[in-house]
Amino acid sequence: MVAKELIDNNIPVLKQTDNVDRALQLMSECKNSHLPYLYEEIFSGFFSEDSLLNYDYDTLLEDIRPEMVEIKIDFNLPILELIKLFSRTAFDLLPVFDAAGLFLGVIEKKEANERFIGALALNDNGGILEINLHNKEYSLTEISKIVEYEYAKIISLFLSSDSHNQMHLTLKLDIAQISGVVNSLERYGYDVVSYFASEPVTNIEKDRYDLLMKYLSI
């Protein structure tokens, strides 16, 4: 999934001939506090509801300086890289451009996050678990064999690392009862630090379950 597939064509675009009153009406209708602004068909930034409320309603947008955003999204940018860019900005919308630098539209942060979660199958039935490991310990082949030995399959995974060279592997499985998988992974020396399952997890320390529930509620 890439950026051009996530462009929201329902988000209106402001132009220099619009006035403050028109811009505020559009923001109210689409329930978004920021809207993209084109000056002579060239993307020139965003206008926010808070900034526009400082002006008279009949003031033209061409007489007001918009808020600039330095992040510009290439239309072929993968969704994972898009999520990373959203984490670095306070804007809930980001502009998308084609190979020639022409403005195509905007992507909303909420929509990108929801599509990303959907791609990971996190809303599907099944269990989720997180494993902490060092780079030298990482073997997806071995982990997959352990999981499949317990009659489960990995339907999605996410791998991240921190500044201490510690890797965090999150697995989504196709079964709801993951006790056997967690126990087997621990027998092979893997550090299962958190998990969630729609069915009760047995023979595993309950504090780990509470840890994940706390994490998911953040």
C-alpha cells in the first residue's frame, strides 16, 4: 500500500479567492481543523481554524500567510514510511505530490493509521504477542517453526529496534488460544514480554498480560 492509495478526495482544498468565512465553513463541514491551501494551483501550506479566527470573515486567504509544512509525501511512498513521517509532525494532514512535483491531495493521519492497522490484520481474530531479542538471536525461520509446531500461523509481524540494539518482534497469529505458542517460545529461550488473546491464556504470568493491556490502552 502506497501514499497515492490513501489520498482523501473528500477533504476540500482552499484557494486564494476564498475568504475566511468560506474556509471556516469548509472546516466545519469536513470536521477538520486544518485544510490545504493552493495559490494559483500550487500547494502553499495549510490554514488552521485557530489562525483564521484572528481575522475578519471577509478577509481573503491570499492576504494571509498559511502555515508551512516541510514534509512532502511522494505518491509512491510505502505506508510504513508514511506512518513514520506522521510521527514527526504535529499536522494531521500531509500533502502528496506526483513525480513532477504536482499536488495530488492530502492524506489524513487517522486514515493512514487505520489502514496500517488493517494491513497488519490486527483487527482479525487471533492472538498477539511481543518478543524481545538481540539482533544475533533473530531467526524468523526458527520462530515460524515453533509457532507452526503449535498448530498456529503467523499472519502478520512487525519488527522494530531501540537504541540499545534490542529488537522487538510483534506477531499476530491466526489462533485465539496462544498458551502453547508462548510456552514453546519460552522453552526455546525467547523472551515473550507481552501478549493478548481473545481466549484466556494459561500457564503464563498474569503480569505480562496486564502489561500488554496497559500498552494497548496508551
